[in-house]
Amino acid sequence: MSIFVIGEMASAHDGDLDKAKQLVNVAVEAGCNAVKAQFWSDSDQLADRRNVPQYYRDIYKKYQMPVEWLRLLKDYCGDRIEFMVTCFLPEDVATISPFVKRFKVSAFESEANDLLRAVFARAGKRSVIISVNQTPISESLDFLIREMDVLTDVLMYCASYYPAPLSSIDLTKIRKYSDHFLVGFSDHTGDLDMGAYAVCAGAMYIEAHMKLVNTDGLNPDGGSFAHLPEAFKQYVRNIRKAELVSSGESSISLVNQYRVVTA
């Protein structure tokens, strides 16, 4: 299985559909497997569930993606790249379901049983990717996964800071999940090499944030943890290099070259 790279646009589109399409293009040109947006139908309900201060309540309202964008962005992606969406409210799972091949749950919602139950019930044979920031995973999440009998889960280790300082990252946690799940890394560091390091640590899925040159400087999703287009291309190239040297293909190539030279 090749490394599955997700370009996270989050709200770096600033509520502008043209910018959202530009971010799709950034992910395509970088060589990502998927591009991911975020959707919530009710900004006040999201703020209430997360118990955040007014500052974040205003942010959720300002950068709320219109439901009409789901179809528009899915169509814009076409066959070029897979379209993914994270949702945060249980009632939104049915809304995004027709537009996605797999589901993604954020670390902040990884203990929200009502949302997880809605996702697992809707997923069917589709995989569910869950970001988590602790090892081992909580007993409640482990029980729910087993109870709902979802066999295609992916756990993505992350440190939920924006940006995440390098001192907060422990990539050895990736392997601690690998006995029972496919594993990945949701990267909030902004470091160009971190995705490659995670691949070498065993991650099969990598998620990282993108932004545009003209993403609003006051937009939290335009922070230093999000890569500008050219930097994001380099980030993905680094992942592909790590994938090559971790797969054994490079060593096989070198052996074959040696045989040719010495024959």
C-alpha cells in the first residue's frame, strides 16, 4: 500500500469558493491522494459542543462552509483527486455521506460518542479515519470501535497544538497503534520534513495543512502550521522520498544496478 497523503484545506479558503478551488489545485499539483474540507451546519452548536469562548464562536461563524460547496467541490475534484470532508455534528454525517469515499473524525471529536456512532453507522464498508492524541486510545473509543464492528479503521496520531512544537511530537506512538489499526499522522508542525519522518516511523496516512499566499492573515487556519503551495509540494515530495527508501524498492534498484555493472 502506498502512502495516502491528505491535503487539508480546513478554512484556509476564507469563505471564498474560488480560494477553495485553488486549494484543491494545490493538493493536486503537490501529488496528494485526497484534499479535505471541513463542514459544520450550525456554528453555534459546534461552539456549544466544544465549549469555546466567543472568539472561536465568531471564527466558526465566519468560516462556515456553505452546504452547496459540497457538490461544487466534489465535482471540481472530479477524477483528479479524492474529495474528503470532516464534519463535527452528528446530524451532518448524513449530509456529507454522499460526497465521500471515507470518513474523517478530528481529535477534538474522538471522544464524541454520538458523532462516532453516527459515522460508524453510516460508513458501511467505507473506512473511518480518527485522529487521536493519546496512547493507548481511551477505553471508551476502543469499546465503541469494537462494539460497532468497524473493521477498516485508521488511527492518525496527532499533537493538537496549532502549531505543534517539535517537543510535543512522539512518532513512536504511531507504531503503538499498529497492532490493531492502519496508522497515520496528522501533522500540525509546519515542518517540511515531519511527514517524511512519520513515514519512516510507520505511518501509512499523512495529513497536513495547506494555505494560499492570499489566505487571510487573521484566519487561524492560515497559521505557521499550514504550508504555502510551493512548500507543500516539497513537503509531499519528501514524503514520497521517504516512501521509496522505506519500501525496499530503492535497495532493489541499487542491487540490480550493481549486477549490471559487475556482469
